[in-house]
Amino acid sequence: MFGGEKSGDSAAVSLASEKIDPYVGEKSEVLSYVWTTRKELSLTFNGMADKKTMVSLLDALEQNNIPATFFLPGIRVAEEPEIAKMILDRGHEIENNTLNQKDLRNISYEQLYREVKLSNEVIQKETGITPRYVRTRSGEYNEDLQAITAQLGMDAVINYTINPREGDMQSAKSIGEYIERYITRGSIISMHTDINPEVVGAIPYIAKAVEKTGYKLIPLKELVDRGTKRKPLEQVTGYDEIKINPNYRAVKPNIFYDAPTEEKVIALTFDDWASDYTVTKILDILKEEKVPSTFFLIGKGVEKNPNLARAIYEQGHEVASHSYGHEVVTGMTPEELQEDLVKAHKVITEAIQAKPTMLFRPATGEIDENTAKIAMATGYKSIALYDVTPFDWDTANDADEIVKRIVNKRGDGSVIVLHILDGTQTIEALPKVIHTLREQGYTFKHMTELMRMKNN
């Protein structure tokens, strides 16, 4: 295992006979993704294939200007240290994939400790690199692994955000398409070097997918070091401002559609949730055109990609609730609705690390007076609806039709609802909508600005 050197053999024997007490201190964190709003992510690999495959893989990475992070099994580094050194010489990172990539379900604490520690020692001995992170072959982890990682002074256990399941033997193109579909800010892509030979051919597809989204692949250490620390939910101001309140019958419903004003002002609002690609394209258009907007987000979508919600907030847009589960509220019991709103508020608050704009927009815009009372009793000041809908969610409507419907219905103080959904023509229509309305003398405001106009 250590190249036959007696000193290495004796070290392994010594560790095997050493009694390892379970670690009782604070366990290392598990990173499935990194908190960041930067358009960055990391490509990582598990295992070490044969030399021919590894050379081809490294060539493909170099040709596509992709730095990667390789989680190597210590036993393979001991067997072919020249491959590990070649990985470093090509500008990539090396981390710990345990010694023999054993299944965590059938291993004791002491055995797992040795798997990680010996792998660290082999990698350090053969390459001079001291691993900061550990990942098992499958990415699975348990509290023992977290404790051992801390016990050995390592930084974190690494899981993954995106696993294209190349073990199902998909084609190179299919692997690339899978990754393109699930790209997010701060995501960690996990692949294997020694399962599907198509992984080499997938590299150009991955590079194109990242470029298409406008993102950049960076080494894992850099991604982690550039990430942000998030406050726990309970430390975010306003996290508990939406609460269960059964006393809703006396609440006076307030449903806002548009501002009664003669000023040529309009609010652009966006509902729902979509892929990072779609939302980022919309954000890029709004940034280029300097248009402030109000986003009503679905909680269950935000929960899966909190970095994207934070990016919307950081760009200066209002972020509000569109419920957690996007159910039609008139079909929910009072208890179901209020529990849904509380959950959505907490998810969105934790994601954006700030109190959301205190507005609620129901799914499909459907609401009645009694349901409005139930929703507002939780703490919302208004139900935020709209007076202009171009039905952009319908894929049958092209960009020109969307623009036409908005122009025909808009008025002074209008609230326009658009949607962040994959596969629609909203991205194509949005610049045309903005330019057309500006040519007609309109300026864009946050929705709360229009609501204050109503109250004056």
C-alpha cells in the first residue's frame, strides 16, 4: 500500500492496532453546495481510472479550460502515484476519496477512521498535498464520517448537488444535457473517472452548458473559500413575522390590483420558479435595462436553490411569497393555508437572509374575501394581485403576442404579471416589453412603490 517501504508498512500496522476513541467535539459540516450568488460552480471526480483514461480526461479538461477537483482513493495513489502527480501538474486539485472506497453501512468507526487517515497519509506522502476534504465513492456520509473529518483536522465532508448518474451508462451528450438542466450557483458536480468511459467525451458538453448559462467552473477550494456564511433562520430579522393566527374573521381584507394614478408608472412582477438558466437570463435583462421588479417566489423551489433567491434579492428586486406549494388557496382549509404561508416565509427568509417584502400573491391569482382574511391574519398587509396578464406561461403565446397583450391592457399604475418558467417565451418578450413601454413614456417601479401611491 505504501510502495513496499518498511516505514510505511509499520505505520499502517501501528494504526491498525491503535485504539481509536470516537470524537466528541463539534463535527465537520457536510457541503452539498456552497452558499454564493456568484455564477460559479465546481466539477469534481471520484476514483482513479487507468492511466490511458486519466490522460484522456485530463487532456479534455485542458482543451476546455476546466479546472477540476479529483477525490482519489489512497490505495490507487499508492499504486500509481505518477497519475496523482500528473493531475497536480495539470493544475487540478486532489482530495480524499477514502483508502478503499468502502461502503459506510458495513464499517466500524475505527475502520472508517483508518480509511480516511491512511488515505490522507498516502496522498501527502506521494504528492505533498494535505487533503482538506473527504468524500466517499457514492457521496454517502454519516455522523461517524463527520466526526472523523473533524478529528483529523479536515475542513468538511463533501457531498454533491449534481450527479448525472453516469453509472447508468448514458452517452456523453446525455451527461452534458443532464448537467445543463440542473446547473445552479455554487453547485458541486460529482462524476466518476472509472465507471463510464463516456465521461471523457462529456467534458466538451459540460463546458458548453456552463458557457451557455454564463457561469464559470472553478476549483472546489476556491468555490468554498469564496462562499458566504449564512445566519441561522432564527438570527434573521423578521423570520417569525408570519404566524399561525386562527382569529381571522375580523380581519379587513386588502387586495391590491393597480395604483389609481395618472402618472405613467408600471410595476413588472414575476411569479413562480424556474431553472437557474431561465431566472438568470431574466435577471440579466432587468440589470441591463435597469428595471426594478417584484418577484413572487414558490417556497418549495427556493428551498431547492436558495442561492438563486438570494441573487434576485441582491440585485435590488423585491422578493415576496407566492406560497410554499403553489396550491389554489380557495381549495385549502384555513389551517393548511396558514401553515403553507408560514413555511414559505421561513424558507424565503432563510434563503435571502433578510425579511421578504411582506406581500402575498396566491397561485393563479385566485382568491376570495374569506381566504384573503385567512392569509392576511398571518401578518401580511396586502394580497398583491395585478391588472395585466399576457398569459406568458402558455407556450402557445410567442413573444410578439405577449407584448401585444401587455400594450393593449396596460394603463397608468398597472401591475403586470409575468412568469419565471422554463420553456416559455418570456425571456424573448421581456426586452421588447420594456422598450415598448419606455417608448410610451412609462417608468418602472417596485410594486410597493405603487401601493404607497394608492395610500396617498
